[in-house]
Amino acid sequence: MSAGLAAVRPHGTVAIRGGTVVDAGGSRQADVLVGDGRVIAVDPAGVEGDRTLDASGCLVAPGLVDLHVHLRQPGREDAETVETGARGAALGGFTAVVAMPNTDPAIDCAAVVREVQDLSAGACCDVYPSAAITVGRRGVDLVPMAELARLGVRIFTDDGAGVQDSQVMRRALEYAAGLDHLSGGRRVVLAQHCEVDELSAGGHMHEGEWSSRLGLGGQPSEAEELMVMRDIALSRLTGSRVHFQHLSTAGSVAMVRAAKEAGLPVTAEAAPHHFTLTDACCADYDTVFKVHPPLRTGADVDAIRAGLVDGTIDAIATDHAPHTSADKERPFDAAPPGMLGLETALALALTELELPIERVLALMAWQPAAVAGIDDRHGRPIAPDEPANLCVIDPGVTWTVSGAAMASPSRNTPYEGRELRGRVRHTLLASEPVVIDGEPQR
Ligand code: DOR
């Protein structure tokens, strides 16, 4: 049947053959034919296309969605660009990423939103700029949210910093609640980097046994938890959605769980480093392990994992934060926080979490797509006429992490030399292969 369909599609079709299709509806053995941006056929009897991608032994899944990446453009193109970040994303299986606004200048006005949108044209994945909640991320004046929502911004966040002033956050939530109609009925959500500055000031890692031993200033768990607590209260007060970014403590997970049980419209994400690494990693003062919020204790790691398993946490988001070697070579208390994440996230989830593949994909594809309001294009079922944003995963292959082999000009992966299981083989954006057999095509 597919040969006939392919014949009427002169721009070229791609047949993904021999794999197991996995989406929110479950899994089944079938070939997939794509072309003109869409899925054409899903057929257990096989398909023929102008080009063929081998998927034998692999999973054919919706492309992954990352709610939290730092692409450093404009301002720090020596660390990452939209182009290199999107390439790394595609290599990691992502077909959509949400770019954080802590660029230089910050993404806080229409001109910078448009600049990032323009830079994204032709990139290896769809890049959705988020915008700051406050001008310059300074926590005082609200950005022109309505204007930015009209440009397509769905997520507003001062990420890198939390909004400290409760009244400013309350007003932002009230304002955001009225904006959905401006973005085609898609959701607009405020996302919070939860950190109370007065408590985290002077801290460079988690406050606890290891910070005492190492003589480094600590950031207590409560610096995060107080803001989670406040924003749950503000969600209750305003009725507005709040998305909690990179949760790192057991207390935060418990509060979000209780808020969800109470029916509040809150969602949350966690980063792979917070379910795989602890503050003990900082023992040698290696700045590759410096990150905000910091690596916490084993008990916190367990709580994050439990939150991912029981649905308290909606999404795995990388917090991909490239920094140049020169910046990371500074002393621990002077080096910038952050770690690469795009090319290791899926393998870490597959290697470290005891979750069935459908649950991993829920956390990395359709649930984050829903949080970002892009679930009309990403995280879709794999069925005829649906957008063909897909990744093909080899779940059994093992490989060794190497920062030098990554697409980013930065090298700051905390997993250097680690053996992981599961790797992306092909990625297709709007039916075009952007990664084939682990090699970027753009
Ligand atoms: O570790 C971090 N790095 N946390 C943040 O909040 C910001 C990010 C960055 O931009 O480097």
C-alpha cells in the first residue's frame, strides 16, 4: 500500500523499518512511513519509501521535548549557540526544546524573542524561546507578557533566579491567567526557579556534611523549599498554573505531591543530575559538579526518583547549561553553575530509572509537550496525518560518555567516561532525518 502513497509524494518519503512503535497508546511492531512533515502510514505489513532508515531492534517513539535548556544566544556564543544546542538536542532524541531567557541580553522583549526565533530557523529541532517574567530578570517590573504570548511564548520564567517578591509573583500569575486566548488557546505557564536568595547567598553547593568538610558555603534545602511552599500558596490564591523547575529536594517533592492531591494546577520537572548524582561528587572540588540547585543527598535523590515514578514530577528536563572550559576552570566558589545534559538525558533515564519505556517517554515526550503547550506538534501519537517528529532509540546498546564528542563547544558533562545504556539512532524533524545512525545531518 505504501508504494502507491510514496509515488504521489514527490518531495521524498522516509520508511522507518523493522522497529517497535511506542507512543502514549502503547507499543506495537510496525513500519512507519513519513513525508511532507507528517506520518503517512503505520503498517505492520511493512512500508516502502524513497529512503529507508533501519530500526530493527529499536523503538520508534515521539521526539523528546526538553522544557529547560540554556542555548546561550544571544551573548555567550563561545559556550553554545542555538545551532549547536539544537544539534545536541537532536542527537539526544529531542525534537523540541524550550530555551531559557537568561541570555545577554535577557529574552524579555519582542526583539529578543524574535531574534531567537529567527536563529532557530533551519535548526535540528524546534526551539521555543521562553521569556523572562520580569524585565532583565531583575524581579521588579513585569515583561510585556501579552505581546510576547502573541509571538508564541508559552513559558515565562526568570530562570537562573527565582522571583523573590511575592507581590510581583502574585501579579504575574494573575496576569498570565488571562493570556491563554492570545496564544491560540494554548496554555501560558509561569515556571519558577525556586531559590530564596537570602538563604542561598554565599552558597556554592548543598549545605550539609559535605559542604562542612570541604569548607564551602552551602545552600540549604530550605532555600528551594520556601519558594515552592510560597508558590503553591500563590497558585491557590490566584488559581493560576505554576510549573516548578528542576526540583532537587525531598521536601519539594512532598509539597508538590500534596498540592496535586489538593487539586492545585501545579506541574514539576526534575533534571537527570538530580536523580543520578549527590553532593559527595563535589569531594574533589571539581566544578563540573557545581550546579544550581545543587546536587543534594542520597535521600533527596531517592525522593526525586520516587516523584518520577509516582507521577508527582511530570517531566525530565535537562537544565542543559553549557559553560566554557575557561569559566569552569575557575575555583569552585567562582566557577559558574551548570552542566551539559542534552546528549545524556535519555540514556540516564533508561540506565538509572527502573521505569518501563512508556513511562520514560511520558516523562520526556508527551507530558513536557503538554506543559509547554506544544502538544499539537510534539509528543503526538504515531498515526497517519500526525506531525512526524520522531526519534528512533536503540534501547540495548551501551556507550561511553565523552564531552569532546558532543555537539556543544562546551565540555562540562559530569558523566565523562561513564558507560550508559540506550542511545538515539535516528531523529526526524517534520519528517526530515536530522540524525541518521548517530550522525547529525544539519
Ligand atoms: O546550574 C545552573 N545553571 N542553574 C541555573 O539556574 C542556571 C544555569 C545556567 O544558566 O548556567
